[in-house]
Amino acid sequence: MRPLILLSVPLLIAASCVLGQRPPKALADQLLSDDSVASDVARNSGYSTDEVIKQLTVKATDLDGDGRPEFILAGLICGQNCSHWIYRQRGKLFERIPFEGTFLDLKVLATSTKGYRDLLGRMFLNCCEGGLQTYQFDGREYKPTICKIEKYGYTDRRGVYRRYKYPRITDCE
């Protein structure tokens, strides 16, 4: 006879959240109660929580090295870039880690600041440029630190757009 293995609720939620997966209902509910803009978007669009969940993706990753995942939510408020939120689970509840950002994607870096992994947001700016923004944890929240612009090309003297072989990266002004 096989032994019965019981998983706690936090482990079940963490196990079900991988890149591209939908968040659990409790996490979507917490987002809508924490973020007034997200709540307004959902209310004005007529979305139910189940429909909000379909608009979001979640990535579970251990940002603080404690062996338990934090949750990076993306979606819902998108143009070229999508809003991102970060949550950690405390028992059955979710707590938002202060962070503001709208990006094409958000990567977790190998470096850490004050016990939390650094983040790199890549954003669409226009046809010819993209932005790169590094975020570091200050002990309470994620703050933007390094800002770079990726230039993909230039317009020559005749007005013809020319692509660079490799993007040119410069500091933000």
C-alpha cells in the first residue's frame, strides 16, 4: 500500500504556479483589493474574478532565498507593456511587495540586494528603442536603480532608417 502524502495549501498553490500559469483565485482577489487601478479596470470592463484570472499569468520564484516562492503576476493592464505585481504568501493570505512597473517582461537576476533577488524589466518605448530598468530591494520595496535605453537603429541623412547589427545600449537621460 502506498503512503498518503499530504501537502499544505501553500505548497499546493506554489506547485500550481509556474510561468504562463493562471494565478489561484485567492491571489487574484488579493490583487484586486490591493490595486485600485487593477480593480477599476476589472470593474469597468465587467470582468469577474474568474475572467481577471484568465488575463493574468503568474511565475512562482524564490526571491528572498527562504525556500518559499514569491509570485510575480503580469497582465490585466496592457498596451505594449503589461503591469507586474509581486506577492509573497503568509499562511493563507497574500502580501504585496511594493513594486511598480509595466514591462514586456520581467527577469529575475542572479544578483541580490538586501536579501532579495534583483529584477530586470524590459520595456517597449517605440519602434526604434526599448528600455531596460533594474530594480533592487531596499529592505521594504523594490526601487528602480539602473536605467538603460536599447537603440535598434538610426535614421541616416537621407531619412532612411538603418538597423544596427546589434542594439546600442546607452544610459537614460
